[in-house]
Amino acid sequence: MQKKHLVLGAAFAALIGGVFVPPPAQAQDTIYIPLFTYRTGPFAGSGIPIANGMADYLNMLNERDGGIGGVKLQVEECETGYDTKKGVECYESVKSKKPVVINPYSTGITLQLIPKAAVDKIPVLSMAYGLSASADGTNFPWVFNPPVTYWDGASVFVKYAAQKEGGFDKLKGKKLGLVHLDAPYGKEPIPLLEALAKEYGFELKLYPVPASEMQNQSSLWLNVRRDRPDWIYLQGWGAMNPTAVKEAAKINFPMDRLIGVWWSGGDDDARPAGDGAKGYSSLDFHAVGTDFPVIKDIQKYVVDKGKSQVQKEKVGENLYNRGVYNSMLVAEAIRTAQQLTGKKVVTGEDVRRGLEQLNITEDRLKEMGAAGFAAPVRTSCTDHNGHHKVFMATWDGTKWVKSSDWMEPIKDKVRPLIESAAKTYVESNAGWPKRTEPCDKSS
Amino acid sequence: MDVLHHIFVDPFVQMAQAPDLLVQTLWEGLVGGILYALIALGFVLIFKASGVFNFAQGIMVVFAALTLVGLHEKGVPAYLALALTILVMFGLAFSVERLMLRPLVNQPDIILFMATFGLTYFLIGLGELIFGGEPKVMIASELGLPKGSIDLNMLGGFISLQKIDIAATIIASVMVVSLAVFFQKTRIGRALRAVADSHKAALSVGISLEQIWVIVWFTAGIVALATGIMWGARSEVSFALQIIALKALPVLILGGFTSIPGAIVGGLIIGIGEKLGEFYWGPLLGSGIESWLAYFIALLFLLFRPQGLFGERIIERI
């Protein structure tokens, strides 16, 4: 009996001790960067390589350069499982640690954090995802989504289809389909595609995939077989992507007419379909492979030293490099903030200015060891995206290969729609704060 | 009037105009339905033996498939990996009986149900710890499962039958029939039915509860492995597969939680019903209705047969 009490007492003491142990104090000489990741759950297939890429680049900066501007980066992951509720919990748990930027890595989570960003003075970087309208810096001073929005991506898809058909006028009467995850992320390009359908006279067919049916899409693809769309744009995520590619191959849909958004272009999205996926293309805005000094440094300072969770052979895959690219933008924003403020240990407010002043030129890419890895990126006070160019990558059966030149989004159609959508967002959210943050000079 | 036309006339006109698509839809429904029936059978067996709805059946599908692929990735030949996976599923059944069911004997059913929740999250964590969260490609060809398709030009169009789907249908059908016969006609089957009727009465005639529990959990593990192989080959092996297993819920509502024939017929009705519904009526509602249509069909049946198609009718006199 006594022994039992002792054990219970020890367990209670451990519990109390655990509860009351003070959290480690935020070191004053570090920059805190939380990464919202998902290494578990149905979307882990897409989440793991991105999480590895993001963490490895930042850790490489710590190992190679001692951080940024001599200040160490404190990188911490929070597991969201791609679940919006868990993502908001992650945000609430990290915000007291004074993060300089939040990477939600989910459009659903981003939508929840947009109203909080201005209040908590923590910028949100939704790199090529999130709310397209948040590219409008005038109404969303705390939200950034470079280098392209979903609307830019969808416009490039339409432009590519038009090129292949022989011009925009040839789109009249054609059917363009959107196979999308039935979630905020998947639905995001619909307004733009509807507007372009009206403009160019094509018929837009929507094929939503509920999350519970990600691996059970056969009836959806029978609908595709019946409707016979001329082109399909795939906006899928996680297990939905490989299933969609397999099903498309199964109904003999021409693979060169199936185009994925950049999030549908993971190696594990195409690989399970084997030869059937040959010719499937997805949009992209950075290179794959390891033939870049920046990736070599990651291998040297992080992966080879056993400080990464990545399997060595997966370094350089598309979604891994996507994570690296995301962290490159974060690092450049911090560096820019340090230059703007003259401070070494910058805050979220400083990094917001840094994100607004991003100017990653060809020369700067070269300095970063990323010449040819990506295109230059520039943002401004009013344009938090830049609407940069993308290219087409095609699956050759074993890897992604760049298969087109860089293509401009249809900016003259996208930008007015973004500004109009931003205005609508502000009007429908009563009390949305007017921008008070001054623009830096070069913006 | 237009709406009524779209609901009651258009779909049937489409069926008549494109019979190849109708047959293709029925085929897809049949394949899905048989796999649902197989999953539902796993639930029914455990429910009959221990009166508990096994929430962990979905993760057992993932765990079994990951074990198989994971072992093969470590260099174990495919058939040996299959044999070892069966052994692992036996180990799991044995552990569940020893560590979960036995200590909870005589506890209310809801406690056992909650324990299967615990088992689910334990297996998710264990699976991720051992195999990681990355999706894996099912070793279908290594296991001798066929690839490619048979395309038939008929009915004014074509019908494409994936060889893996044909194999899945045959294997699942054989398993379903074998299990049904095993549990209806053999001594163990009779013991299972006795346990399902009354634990105390079964014990009094010398039936070992522990042995029956191990057998049904092991059988549910084999069912999970077969489902994981088939569905994994159609898509990929990832933790998303556990969602598929929960598609068996409407099958159980429809077929009754205690009926093996109910699981089979229910699986087919749900499988074919949801495919026909999504294909012919889905576009009227913006598509993507498959996720709830199965429940709607099940509830519709319950209006007329509250105990399910083959469920036991319980009459309690007061």
C-alpha cells in the first residue's frame, strides 16, 4: 500500500513539476521562427518534404553563417496535421515567444490568421498559397504571398491552354475542368477561372473532391470521362494528388492536358502512377535537383551531419526544394529588416517591413548560391506578391523536368480582380483596420 | 418542373444513351462495394464477439499495409514480408486481447469502445514512429498482382476494367465467402455466435472467450491487410487510407452490426449506390456528394428497417 502511495506521490510530483516548470526564456540574441508543419496525418505526404526543406535551410544558415547578420535563428516546428483548429492552437502557443513571421502552410489556417496578424503585429507569409486577395498590401499590410497567387497560377494554366489551342480566341466553346480539393485551398482559383471563362468564352467544369474521398475518386473521373473537358487543372494536396493522376491515366485522359498547380507537383504525387504519369505537368517557380551551391551547403552542413530528418536521396526533390525556397524568402526578409532598421535582433514589425521591401535580384540569388534556382522576386508596399513568372515542369517517369520557358501570369486580368476582392473582403469584415503602417521609401 | 425532370428523367435518359458509362459506373461501384463489404466484415466479426464497435479498424488497414511495404523496403522479399505481416497482425490481436480486452472484461461497452479509440491513436503514433508519415507505393507487382487494364469496345463506347480491380474483386469475394462460411459452419464459428449471444452462457459451456477474441481480432487484422493491399494498389499507402475504412460505417448501419450477409449486401448497395448517385445525380448538387450520400442511403433504409437489412430484431417487453 505504501509503495502504491509512493508511486502515486511521485507521479503527482512529476505532474505538478511538469506543469510548473517555467518555459525556457526567449533568448534575447536569437530570432524566433516557428514553422507550422504536418509530418502526420493524411496530408503528411506533401507536408514532410516541405517541412524538411524549410527547417534544413534555416539550420544551414545557423551552422554555416551563425544565423543571419550574426544572430542565431531559433527554429521550432509545431505540428498542425493540416488541421485548421490545430494550426490556430499552434499560433496561440507561439505568439508569446515573439515570432518574427508565421508560416501557416495551409490556406485554411492562413484565413484564420489574417485578422490576427495586424492585431498581434506578426506578419504572415503564405508563400504561393493562402488568400489571393491578400496580395493587396494596402488592405493587407501584414500578409504576404509571393511569388505568385493561386489566381496567377490559374491564369497561366488558361494562357498555356490558349497557346496550345492556337490563341485565346480558340478557347471559345472549349471545356476547362478544375479538379480540386473541396476545401478553401482547392476552391481558391474558382473566382478567377469563372472570370476568365466569361472573358474568353470557355466552359468551366468543377470537380470537387471531399477530403474523405481523396483516395476514392473513380466516380469523379467517370464524370470527367463523360464531360470530356479539353484541359484539366488539378489543385490537389496530399493523398488526393497521386490518386487523381492514377485515375486520369486510368480513363486515358491525355496527360499533356492535365496541368497541376505547384502544390500538385510533388515527386510522390506522380511516382505512384508509374509510366501512366509520364507527360503530366505542373506549374513551378523553382528548380529541382541538388546542383546548386545552396543545396550543396545544406547537404554539407546539415544533412551529412545527421542534423536533418530528411532521407538523403530525397534532398532536391520538388517539394523539398519548395521548403528551401520558402525559407530563403524568410531569411531574405529578416536580412532586409536588419538593413532597414540597423538592428540585429529584429521583431515581427521589422520583418513585416522586410517582407514589403523584398528585392531578390539575380546578383543576390548568386550570392545566396541559388543562381538558376529561382527567378528574382520583388514585393512592394502595395503589391505583396509580385505576380512573378512560373514555368511548366513535366514528369518524365522518374523526375520532374523543366519543359517550358518562364510564363507571365495574365496580370492585367488578375490584379484588378485582386484589388476588387480585397475591397470586398474589407467591406464584408466590418471594422477592418485601415492601413496605418507607413511605406518605406523604395516601395 | 425542370428540377423534377433533372432528377427523375435526365439520369435515366443518360443511362440509355451511354450504356457503356452505366456499365462502367456499376463496375466501379461493384469493386468499391466488395472492398467496403470486406472492411465491414472486420467490424462485424469484432462486434459479434465482443459487442464493441472497433474504431481502430481503419488504422489497422494502414498499419498492416505499412508493415508489408516497410518490411519490403528493408529488403525482405515480398512473400516473406506478407507472411511476417500476417504474424505481426497475429501479435497485435494477441496483445489487444491480453492488454486491452482482458482487463476490461465486464466493463460497460462504451469503455471498450473508448479503448479502441486509444488503440487507434496508439497505432497511428507507432506507425509513424516506425515507418514515418511519407506515402509509400504498394508492392502490388511484387506480390503478383496484375497491372494494366482490359479495354472492351462495346455498347457504343468502351469499358475499361483495371486488372488490379478484377483481382481485388476476386480476392475480396473469396475472402468474404470463406469468412462467411467459416463463421457460419465451423465449430469456431458456432462458438463465436455463442459468445455473441451471451458471454456467460458461452463460458458455462466451456468456450474460451480469450481464444475467440484473439481469433476475431486476428481475422479482422487479415481483412485489414487485404484491404490495405487492394486499396493501396489503387492509390498509395498513406495514413489517408484510414478514412476509407470509415466508409464501412454506412454499410454497417444498412446491413446491421451483427450480420455477415448484411455486411456483404450492405457493402454492395452502398458501393453501387454512391457511384450511381455521384455520377448521375451529383452534378445537380455541385458534385462531391459521395461523402454523405452513403449515409443518406443507409438512413433511408433505416426508415423501413430500423434494425438494418439483416440485423436481429430485438423486441423487449415491458
